[in-house]
Amino acid sequence: MGDGRFANISATSGIDFPDDGRGMAAVDWDLDGDLDIWVTNRNAPRARFLRNDLEDENHFVALRLEGNGSSTNRDAIGARVELEVLDSEFPVRQNPETGVDEPATVVIKTLRAGEGFLSQSTKWLNFGLGRATRIKRLTVHWPGGTSESFTGLSVDGWYRIVQQTGRAEKWSVPDRTIRLQPSKFVPPVPSSQLKTVFANRIPLPTFHYESFDEGPKELAAEAGKPTLLTLWLSSCKTCEAELQEFAKYENGLRQSGIEIVALAVDGLGGEEQVGPSPAEEKIRTLKFPFISGKASPELVDKLMLVVSQLFAMDLSPVVPMSFLLDQQGYLAALYQGPVEVSELQEDVGRLALSGNSLRDLATPFHGAWMLNHQARIPLVQISLVMQEAGYREDSVAYFEKHVDSQKGEPEYPSLLVKIGASLQQMGKYSAAENRFREAIDVDPQLFDGHLKLGITLGMQEKLEESATALRRAIELSPEEPRAYCYLGTALQGLGKQQEALQSFQKGLDLVRPGGDVDQNVATAINRAKYVLGLARLQEGEVKLGLELLRAAAQWNDQYLFAINNRAWYLASHSDREQRNPELGVLLAKLAAELTDFKHSAVLDTLSVAEAAVGDFENAVSTATRAMELAKGKQDTADAIQGRLELFKQSRPYVQQLQ
């Protein structure tokens, strides 16, 4: 190493372990004058203590510095200490002034707050002195810029050095009765099976599968039986051997009260299966006596989503892979690889364990616990991860079923908002409203709670309440454009047109040009663009109005067809007070441009608008083009033909509209 200047001495030092090491701290733990080492690992064992028991006749001195707390921090971090010894047997060094080799007499150390990865060693400075038996002088350069010298120190002693006292105070080693005994770490025996017992069991969401005998079924443990759900593949020999073992020991398993559900994961890619599948045929051949069927992609996906919340790393599905559920349907253990029948029976017999007994069972190796504490997985996370994966109905059902156990979690108010949003999308507006109200009862400062409550109230035509909720959202986050845009919609519904336009404009003004916006913000601001665009056109600001409408229509086709419908209304309405052919032509031309003049319904509208302003020549041409595009749609073509005949007679098309 390093062109021969360095050597790897891990093995000779006694620190050559097959660990995934992370942090290391040096400390004279047993107060015998030499430094011991604490090591932390990412894998097992999580911590190692390495005691330095080298036997020699070397000497030391240990110092604990204390700053004055004003010019120097109390821990004296940053202090530089020079220790000058007599009778030095340190390696020689060359004197830079004389060029003569002479024994080194000064040892230098700096007091640091931390070193290495997430590590901090002792604040005691331990100086190894070799065979030197006398200390001439100790000099401390304090971080505040001053220096002090101390004398009278002896080797093999501990000293407390307090700034500005001028003396080194001897520290006596306490009489400790702790006797550290070495232990031998026995790593787990390599195995094709990996079992994880969960100290904190969590309920699984509802799963559906296709039974080979009974068709679609719901997987549930409400019958009060421990259930082993095993995923297997028909081409997997290990899977087949496991199923054979289950069949062979059927009586014993049933006496243990165990139900087994074996679900094949063949064909999850979506390929069609004609006739019995290989998995079904294998089940028949094995005369498998327990429940069997085919897993769906959703079942496997939801299972892995739940499992992902229980591990600190991604876990890929393997076959066979089995999940042990207790009598209440809570996940008790996970088996990656085949599970022995005897082990399964033992694990079922331990399902009644709880507390520290269950915690100890879940720990894969023996050891002592420093804290009597058990971390738990908040069910909020399970609801959230299903929500984010698109399983909205499952997320809502899971939340509703286990709502009491989720209250009090920090994420609970945010989850209430997400559940409310799912209920809103499912059309359950009243239930959504209740969840939003509960969220802001728990956290009155929750912007999203007030915002989405306002939106849902608007969907229920509770416009005054909607406006109140949205104004509160604006108070909480005055720079957020969505609340202004939705408030504009509510005010528009209340007939407060001018206030509505002002609110829409404020929302648009808050959007930075070229800035990234999420889908929710985009929905709100494009609604505002559509409403403001129509308003600006009516006020005579044609360029600005068309620009706003174009932007909204390019974002979502719904605004394109809203523009087209508005143009039809203004061009063909039988009531002269409602009709505005000039504005209708502007809107119809915009819709035609946005569809490259290739949409029959849009061109039909344009022809009606052109006729309404007396431009019958273009109306005939446009209607003729619309008929060509409507070939194959007989009803549409016939309707356009009828209007075309009117235009040829220089007559506009007028429709009785409400």
C-alpha cells in the first residue's frame, strides 16, 4: 500500500472482522492508561467493544481540559497541547536548525469534537510516553488565543487542566467493580430460508384472489385461525417440495389450528391462459388439501407495499415467500424461502406472546437490551403508501377500519386530508367534508385541510361555507395561488363577479412565469385562466383574453371544448340579449386553430358563428369542410347538411337554448 509506506495490519491488530463497519470511537474505557475502541456496524453485531490488553512497560499521561467558558468554550475544543518529556526514547528526528539527529522530546495533540463517521472519541487526551519516566512541561494553547504552561505532572497519572488556574489538578481513578468479560459472537448459520418475526404486528389490508375451486374470494383471517399465505410458482421445485410437505403433514397442521392459502404467481405479466393453468394442474396432482388459487398483481403489489414499511431497505419478492397471519389477520412473521412444518407449528404456538417476550423472539441473535423500548410502525404509513400507489379505496377502507389506532400520530392530520381527497374523488363529498373538518380540528393551522374543505363544500353547492374555508386557507398561506383560484369559483357561484375576477387574477399573479407547478396548482390556475379569458374578451381586451383561453385549452382539452360550447351558445342563441355573434366568432376561430381545423364539431361551430355575423360565404366553405370530416358519422353529417342549406340561403342558424 502507498508504494510500500503503509501496510494493512488489521489482522495483527485483532480488528479484522467481517463487519460492515461505520463509526469508531477511542476511549480508555477500563482506565488502565491505554485506549480501547468502540465500533458500530450497519450489520450484526451492531456494536463491538475492543479492549486494549497489550502488556508492556510503557507509560502514559491523560489530560482533561476545561475552558473558562468566555474566551474559550467549556470543553476546550480546538485546544492544542504540547507535552515535553525527559529521558525520551521516541524515534529520533532531525533538528531543522543544526541538521543533527536528536531524540524527539515533544508530543502534540489537538482536542477535537468529533472524527470519523458519526463518531466522537473521549474528551480525555491520552499521551503515550513510551519509556519516558519524567515530564518536563505541559503547554496548552487555548482556542481563545492565550497559552499556559504547567509543571509538576508525573507519568501514569490523570490530570484536570482548568484554564487560568496555572496548575494541573490530579484526578483519582474511581473504584469501579465492573468486570468486562469477552464474548464470542456466533453469526447465524447460512440458510436458504430467512425468517423475520415481527415484534410489532400490523394488520394487512384486504386482499382478493382467484380460488381454483370457488372463483373470486377475499383473503381474511376473521375466522379466528392463524393463516399462512404462501406465494409460489409452478416451475419452482422448492415451491413444489414445500407444498408436498404441507400436504404430507396435513393432520398435524390442522391440529395446530393452521389454515394455509397457497397462491400461485404464474402469469402475473398479464398473458392470457386457456384451460387449466400449470399451477392448477400441479395442485390437482399433489392433491393439495388446503386452500389454493391464483394471486393477482394487485395482491402481490399491496403485500410488498406493506412489507416495504417494515424494512429499512427494499425487499424483492422471492418464491416461495410466506406470510404468517395471527387470528386477527395481523402479520406475525415473514418467511423468504421454504418454511419447515415443525418451525411453522412452533411459530403458531408463539402467537400468544407479547411485549418483551415477543421482542426477544423477534431478535435474530442473543444479547442484552440497553432500553426497554419497542419501536412501532404507525399504521398511518400503511394508509399513506397505499394512497400514493393509487389504491385509494383500499387506503380509505384500511384507514376507516384502524382509525382509532392511528390517532395521535404526527402524520394523522395530513392523512385525514389525503383520505378526504380520496373520498372526494370517489364522489363521497359528505364523508370527505367530515374528514377535512376533523383534520382542521386536530390541526387548525393545516392549510391543505382548509383548502380542500373549501373545494369540497363548493362541490356540494355550499358556496358561503366554501368561501369562508378558502379565505381561512388564504390567511394561513397568502402566497399560495390555489386558494385564490378556488375562492374565485365560489364567489362566481355567489354572483359576486367582480370579486371573483379579482381573486382569479390574484391567483394568477402569484404563479411565477416559467416556474414548476404541481398538478393541483395547475388545475386551479388554468380554471382561473379560462374564466378570466372570457371576462377579458367581454371587456374588449381581445388579445389578452384569447391568450388566457389558449393557455387553458392547451393544458387540458376540457377547456378547448368549453370554448367551443361557449362559442356555439353565443352564436346560435335565440335570445338576442344572450347572443353575441362577434365574440362567438373569436372563440370558434380559437377552437378551430387549436384543433388545426380538423375537428368536425369545432368547424360546425365556426360555420354557425360565421353565418351569425353575416359571413355566409365562409360559413358555406367551413360547413362543407366539417361535413367531409364527419363522414361515417351519419347523424352529425345530416345535422351539418341541414345548417349548410340555411347558409346557402344566407340564413343564420338559430337554436332554442335555455
